[in-house]
Amino acid sequence: MSKLVLIPSDGPSERELAEIEAAVRAGVVADYLTALRSGNALDQLAAEYLAAQIDQSTPDGPRLLDELAGLTQPAAA
């Protein structure tokens, strides 16, 4: 489960923002993998929805939905 992070009133530094974003993305991936392994379609859809929201809010960053899709694809030879 994700932790709440207090952000100082003067705002987080670039490094802190990167760490927060990486933690959120890792949490979504972990939740997605857990849902896949347990066969819980509702949790899988929830993780995909959250990934889509993250992708929409960061259009210039790496796409989390693509990362999730890559987890279910066989490795290329």
C-alpha cells in the first residue's frame, strides 16, 4: 500500500518529485502484477485506469499503460 508523503509548503524539489513519481508508478505496477497473479479482474482494471490517469497527467513522460501491457507480452526473441 502506498504511503502519504508530506510536501513542504515551498514545494518539493525536482529530485523529490522524481522519487514520488517513481514510487507511485512502482505501486501501480505492483498492484497490477498482484491482480494478474490472483486473477482479480477488477483490481487489474483499477490499476489500468490509474495508469491511464497518470499517463494523461504526464503526456511527455513514459507511458505507464505501455509498461503494464509489456508485462503480459512474451519477450521478443
